[in-house]
Amino acid sequence: MKKRNELEKIMFHPTGTDLKPYEWMISATPQQEWIDKKGIFLLLAFFFTEIGAGLYFISLFYQYRTGLILGWLISLILGGGVHVLYLGNPFRAWRMLMKPQTSELSRGMWIIGIFAVAGFVQIVTSNFGPVFNVIMGILSLLIISHGFMTMNVIRALAAWSSTMVIPLSIISGVWIGCQMFQFMLAVSGNQMAQSFEIWSQILLIVYFVCVLLYIWGTYHASETAEKSISLMLKGDLAKYFYGGVVLIGFMLPLLITLKMWDGDINAGLIFLRLALIFAGDIAMRYIIMKSAMYQPLI
């Protein structure tokens, strides 16, 4: 009944701003289920799950057990906990596990479950054999791409079905995981933090290039996708893009990176850059989810 009342307000609003019954057939209409109200929990669930997997992925290369533990906890406890808030009744959510052959969300839950068990075994046993590392690396990358992969299969939303959505999500997870890893090294006094800065420099540029490629590719994909990008660059979401993504997520981290370009790093600056890219990446995810519009049927 509550859902029905909400739909009636949208379609027959007393102010005259209602959506006419036929408009969704001939005009692009914004999606609302995946970001408004409880939908914000989905954004945060994908974010925490993916950055935790990103930290785990980077830590594998250096057999850094502390990074593995923290990445595992962030991905499963923090990301999984927020996901439960979005799902509503967790006692019915298990039904999503039953359709991995047809549901990307179901496949993602299975991958996260396997990652949870295999990661626990690796952490407890400190097994860094090449086969185990490859398996955990693949699982980490699949989890990093899970959120945007789930969105990417919804072809009716042109902004999500862009070919650059998956590469952007992978770079995003690895980039933030890299920054978390470097901060942990710097705080512990590990000298490897200094030599690791080169990866921070490379991934910062690669991340922003992926953002630009997503914008360019999506803009030219279809008329509906063009409207989503216009909303991002010139519409109501422009302030989040230029203030959150460009300024906070790229320009300020770039200035910090240039300051440490000669290798003179410190934990304070690395933490500040980490906090900025956290905010910038969340802003980017919010914009992508919020700007999506359903393609008209006609």
C-alpha cells in the first residue's frame, strides 16, 4: 500500500509536476530505487566491499598479513553489514543465492562467500603459494568489479551499461586499496612506503583517465546516456562532479602527490590524500548511480 501511494504521488502530484502515464514510454526517466532513501546503503555496501578487496589484492603481492586481515574485515564486516541494511529482511536474503546461473547479484554473493572462507584460510595458515595467491587475486578482482557489474547488466539504464563501467570500478578499488596499503606502511615505519609512491602516482592518473573515458564513451553511446552525462556536467549533479570528483577526488590529491614527488613522503600527507580520494570516489559513484535514466520504449 505504501509503495502504491508513492507511485500515485509521482504520477498524480498535486503541484502539477506529476509524471504523465505515457511519458516513461517516450522520454528518458530517472531511476530512483538504487540511490534514493535506502539506496544509499547499496552505494556504501559496494564501496566498502570493493575497497576492502582492493586492499587485500595489493597486500597479496607483498604477502602483507596485516593488510590481508584489514582488507578481509572491511570487505566482509563493514561492506557486508551495510549490505544487510539495504536488503531489509536478512532471513529472506538467502534466496538470492539460489540463482547464480541467471543473477549477477547471486553470483556476487557466492564469490564473496568463497572469498570469505578462502581468505580466512590464507590469513590463518599464511599460505602464500602461487596457486592460492592467483585464486585469491582473481576473487579479489571479481569482488572489486561486483557492484558495477551488477549495475552494468541493467541494459535499460544506459549510464550503467557503458563499456567503461567495469574498468573504472577495478581501477577505483585497486587505487584506494593502494592508498590504504601505503598508509599502513607509512604508519608502521616500513621503508617500502617510500618506493611504493610511484604506484600512487601512476594509479592517480589512470583513475582520472578512466573517469574521462567513461564520460566520453557514455556521452556518445546513446541519446539517453548523453542526457545522463549532461546532468552530471551541466545539470543538478554538476556541483558534485566538479566539487567532489574533480576538486576533492583529483586536484587536491594531485597537489599532495606533486609535493611528495621527490620521494619525501610522510604519513600525514598520505592520510590526507586517502581521505580526499575516499570522498571523491564516493562522489563519483553517487553521480553514476543518480544520473542513470531509463531509456524510453518508443
